[in-house]
Amino acid sequence: MGVKNLWDILESCKKTLPLHHLQNKRVCIDLSCWMVQLQNVSKSHSCIKQKVYLRGLFHRLRALIAVNCTIVFVTDGSIPAIKLSTYRRRLNSGSEVTQDDRNLQNVTSLRRNMGSEFSCMIQEAKVLGMALGIACLDGIEEAEAQCAVLNSELLCDGCFTSDSDVFLFGARTVYRDICLGDGGYVTCYEMTDIERRLGFGRNSLITLALLLGCDYSQGVHGLGPESACQIVKSVGDNVVLQKVASEGLSFVKKKRSSKKQGAVSKCNNNKENSLDHDMNVNGSEHDSQRDDQHLQVIDAYLKPKCHSADSDAVHRALAQYPFQRAKLQQICAQFFEWPLEKTDEYILPKIAERNLWRFCNLRSTSSDLGLKLPLHKIPVKCPVSKISKHRKVQGRDCYEVSWEDLDGLKTSIVPADLVESACPEKIVEFEEERAERKKQNQRKTRPKKSEKGSSVTEIDLKLQRLLLDIELESSSVRNASFSSNVEISESRTAAPEVDLTNQDLRLDPKSSDDVSCNEVGPSTAKSEVIDLLSPSPPRQSRIVSKFPKSNGQCIDVIDLSESETDVSPEHERKARELRLFLASIRDEIS
């Protein structure tokens, strides 16, 4: 819980930052707080059985891994003695706490029940973290206190916790919530903002905990957050704890009484007497005991029981551990029933992106030291093999890249700015290859000399077909013109009448093969007289020109006269089409 109403007091200092704000940072995570958050998403039995809380943890971790955020789990140790009464109230049962309040001073701490359901959830989270290369630091007592010590000693860049008393333990940067939707973001509180905007330092926040209530104190009954803030501000951050140590909380009564001067009503006097009783400043027999409790609370916040910054436990937690792919596949198969391919699909692109960030940091550090080496001379091999495509992901420029020596992953999509920072040489290679491909595509659109022979052969076939169609059309026109000159009549003045009754002129069936006549009309039953003396129409002369081909041969091209093209619109269309086709051939060859 932390300090009552403290998050509301600090609301004006809250900042919402994008997830990539954690890029290349080290953060400590109060694992108990995260597991409580994930468990509260759904408390149904089926969700607990399906390990929904553990899946949520997995997706949070892979999002942080992708931005090269180094993670350290911190877990709770024993329950502090000063917190036992609060712990009993929260459990609403005394089964796990056997000491009564009179013996609390003789108890240093209470070991947690490691067989509880929540303790088993914490253990599962630790196993999952180890497979991802995340170390865990088991705290001596409070996990948020250990996180605050690491942050105040600059061993981490921030703490993830929802316990507001982390500021009282000395934390400077606190991330309360994390969201993976809409690109991902975190809610952040900076102690510098709290000091500048609200005027509260660490001493003031500890005093607010004594007044409003916290895990170690019940606070002053009837005192709200606004009144408490005004009282603390009036005293000042530098002297407020000394004032509590010397006077206890009696100065609170004096401050409130000074504001109510002039009020003489009996009701107000009764309220002041009631406040005196609630603050336990009206009985001298309780003053020393209450003052001692206040000092214990102050001491618990200023001197928490934690691993020191130079301890072996802290050094082990801050060490870098490898990613264990096989172990992670086994865990996901056991907890989530995922096939191996699905686990790889989720985590390997994030691991590859993290490796690229680390390579980028290496080049940046070398450049800052004045050592600017080309890509092929860097001792560490670049994780990126080549860039395949340019992509747009949610409006952000990205590249699809191929990876070097990453088992199980061939390609994935990474932000373009990351590739530009880590290996700009790969982008230059990609742009050159793309420009070369464009040139090759342009060359393919123009036929090569070796291909002209085959194209000329195709042109010859098309030309022959077109000439054949025109020739057939011309023949049909001549036949129609010749038929129009044939007259069918019974007699003709220009020629003698042919007597078909003459036996000498009768057709012999045996000689029918030697005599032929043109049939006019659809019926041949009626005898007809054909004028054979009319001359045939003269054959139109045609001009034939030779058109040379590329292989030395020639093509016969018939030049059509205007009189022929006027005969038929279809004939004219064919001729026009032929001229256009020949013009295209000349342009193509030239």
C-alpha cells in the first residue's frame, strides 16, 4: 500500500512516457507488485489455472527486452517487525502471526510462508525470468526498500513498484504502471519534480506518512491530506523530522489550533479535545511511548534493512546472464502449452533487436572515445546480415533485415533509426542494390540485339497473316465485280441466240467434266443463257517492293492503290492497319 493518499498528492508530478524511454536503461522491478497487478486482471479459477498472470509477465518482459532495457527482479524477504500489526489486519487472521502486540519489540522479522499460492506464483516468475536472462535479488525485508537503495546508489535508472513509500526509502525515479497498448507507455514520477512543484523532500514525505498513515503507522485520525500537506510545508523539509523527534506530533495540534483562533463555540472545543485524544498528546503516560514509535517509523524509512550496494548479492544480480532458448521453450510448453515455434516467434525477434541495440551502443561508445572503425573492422560481428525491404509499421519507418548467427530466426522487422545508428553501411548497400535492380528493370523493357532476330520472326508471321487477309479480301472484291458484268437473259441483240434444243449443242453427260459454266443464283433448275462474249475485267496491276530484313532476306510488300482501297471500308481498314504496323516495325528496328 505505502502511504495513504500519497499517489493522489503526487498526481501533478505524474508523467506519461513512451516505452522507448526505457531504452538502454536498467530498472529494478518489485516483483510482488507486478504479480498483484497481473493477478488482479482476472481472479477467476480458470485464469489462474491457465497462468494468465504469467503470460502477462512474459509479454511485459519481451517488450522491455526489445528496447534493450536491463531488468532486475527484486522480491520481498521477511516481514519487518514494525509491520506485523498491519500485516495481521490485511490478512484478517492471526494464523500466520503468533506474536501479540506486547512482544513485537522482541521480534526482528517474520519469515514469509513460502508454500502459499502467491509465493508459488513468485517462484514461477523467477524461473521465467532466469530463462530470459533476468537475475533476481531476494530482499532482506521490503522489496521496494531494496529497489530504492539501488536507485539512490545509481545502480539502476528507476524502480517499478506501486508502493508509494518507495520515495520514503530514497528512490529518485519511480515507474508506477506500464501499458503495452498504443505503442506502449509508462507512468513515471521523478523526485526532482516532487521537490520543485510540491516542495516535498524525503523528510517531508516521511512526516506525511506519520500523519496520514502508512504500513508502519496508523496516522492521525481526522487529519486529511490537504491539512497534512499544509502543516508539513509550514515547518519545512530540513527541520520537520527534528521537530517530530523533539516534540512528537504535538506541533500538529498547535498548528491546527492557531488556525482556529477566535472560535469559541462549545462544539469546536469538543472537537479539539477529541483531536487531542486521537493524537495521544493529552496523556503524559503515553507521550514517551508514542514518541518512541514515531522514531521507529522514521528509522525504518531512513535505515531500511537491505543488501548494501557493494554486497555480493547485488553484484550477482547486476551481472549479465545469457538467454536460454531451450529452457524458455520448455517453460512455455509446460505453463502455456505453446509449441516451440510459437515461443520462438514471440521472443526471438525481441532478442535480435536487443542484440542490435547492444551493437549500436558498442559503436557509439567507440566513437565517443575517438575510435571510428568501419563495419568490417569491428571485432564484434554485426548482427544484421543484410536489409531485405523497407517497411512501414504503424506509421514508423522500419526495415526487414536478415540476421547473422541467430538460430531459429532468419528475418524480422526493426525500426529504421536503430539500423541507421547501428550499421548505416547496411543501408547504403541496400540503397545501391535497389538502384541496380531499377536499372536492370529498365533494361528489360528495351529488347536486346540478340532478341531482335526472334522478334523479327514474329513480325514476319504477323505480316504474312495480314497480307493473306488483304489478298483474300481483294479476291472477293474482284469476283463481285466480275459477277456484276454477267447478264442473264433470254436473248441478246449483240450475239446470236443459242438454241438449246439443238442436239449438237446438248451437253453430253459423259463430257460434263470437260464443260463448265458459272451458276448464277441459288437455283440451277431453270435453264439460263450466259453472255460469254463480254470481256473479263482487266486485272489491276500491283506494285511490289522489296523490304530488307535484318538477316539479309527480303519481304515482299504490296503497295495498294487508292482505287482498291476505295472498294471496301473493311479493305481500307486492313490497309491502314498494315501501314501502321509497318511504321511500328521501322521504329522498332531503328
